Amino acid sequence: MTHAAPAAPAAAIRKLIRRRDQQAEHGGAPRLSPLWTFIAWLATLAFFAPVAWMVLTSFHQEADAATNPPTPLAALTTDQYQLLFSRDITPFLLNSAMASVISTLLVLALAVPTAYALSIKPVAKWTDVMFFFLSTKFLPAIAALLPIYMIVKEAGMLDNVWTLIVLYTAMNLPIAIWMMRSFLAEVPKEILEAAEVDGAGLLTVLWRIVAPVAMPGLAATSLICFIFSWNEFMFAVNLTATQASTAPVFLVGFITNEGLFLARLCAAATLVSLPVLIAGFAAQDKLVRGLSLGAVK
């Protein structure tokens, strides 16, 4: 009976999610006027224009990419991408993927139970706990670089991707806890109480009750942590050498004071940006709902 009991609360959760999505789709935000719609499209194009220019430049020869004024109608070529793969960009992308994905999973595994304790089952003086997590972000990362480097060196963990995983987990955990707490605060307490009365344990409540409701917030938190880890450069360039270097470190290898490098740099930046763009596009519906869950209504 204990295993079948949470079915009723889970069904109520599914109905709640469907009702919320229908309200957001049909009766949610008011319609924008044509003027504001036009302004929104202009803003979108303004933000997208540099990305489009970077992609276009990556298909040009170096001589065409370096002209002033630029020549967007120059002949297109894939030479820059062939050069990238000839320089073996794959290990750098794999190191970035490993460090970003594993650190994000670790952050979620630690942030969700912590946010649950601070929102749904609040601990004593939870505001002090939240301030402590926030205070860990006050210190600039560059100020901690030297002691971290000395500790990592003494531990024999230089040029090791697991060093980056531990650092990225520690860097993103405070942000994830703050975000997840605001998301989990939206979970109806009545459904959780009904699940507990039916005999559901903590793991069952987290997996079958809390997770479906907080999934948009979970997706938003995951994507933000993934982006922060993927884009991190300072620790990656100072704590790695040849075995664990990440994609941002690979990018700076194209910046030289001799010769032309703009087209190659744009090609490398396009490849490095693709995983983040694909992840954001795939999770865009949950991302929009998740970022609005904790908003003031």
C-alpha cells in the first residue's frame, strides 16, 4: 500500500501542471500592441545580429573577414572548420562537456534537497543560511585563484578535469540553491501534506510530487549552471595545461599578433557556442516558465 499511495497526489500534480500550462497559453499574459511587438522584434534582431555576423564570418576566407568595411557577400568556404578539426578541437569540447554536465548534475543533487529544506520544510533561521550561501559569491574569483592553485598543486590535481568539476560545482551551488528555493516555494503545500498522509517517503515526495511541479525551474537552473560552467575561462586556463583544457582555452589559441585570425576565431566560437544554443533551444518552453515561477505576481 505504501508504494501505490502517492498515485492520487501525483495525479493531482499532473492536473495542476496541465491547468497551469493552459492558463499560461490562453489566459496568461495580455496581448502586446503591434508597436510593442515591433519593438520586441527589433530588440531580438539586435541581440541576434552579432551571432549571425559571427557565423557568417566563419565561412569567409581570412582576407575577406579582415576587410574594412566588411564584405558580407564574399565567397563562402568551409576551410576554417576543416582547419579547426585538423587542430583536433574534439578533446577540448569533450573536456568542457564533461566538466559542465557532471558539475551541473552534482549541483542539482545538492541544491534540490537544500532548497527543499529551506522552502517546503524550512529550517530554523533559514534567512541566515540563505545569506551565507549568497556571501560565498562576494569574493571575486581572481582573489581566490592563488590559494586554489596552491591547494590543487599540493594535491597533485593540476591539469585534471575533476578539479574543474569540483570548482564549478562549488561556484554554481549558491546560485542554484537561491533559484531552486524560489521555485520550490511555489509547490502547493496541500499536495505534499496529502502525500505524506498517504505514507510517501522523502525520496518519493521529491521524485513524484516535487519534481513534476518544479521541472521548469529545474530546467532553468540546470541551463544556467551549464552555461556558467561551459563559459568559465579563468580557472580553466590557469589550472589546466594539455590534458584537461576546455573549449574557451582552445579559443584564445587563435589570437596572435602575427597574421589574420578573425575567420578562424569566429569558426571556433561558433562550434563552441553550439552546445549551449542547442540546449537553450531544446528547453526554451521550460526555461521561460521556470524563470517566471518565482516572480512577484
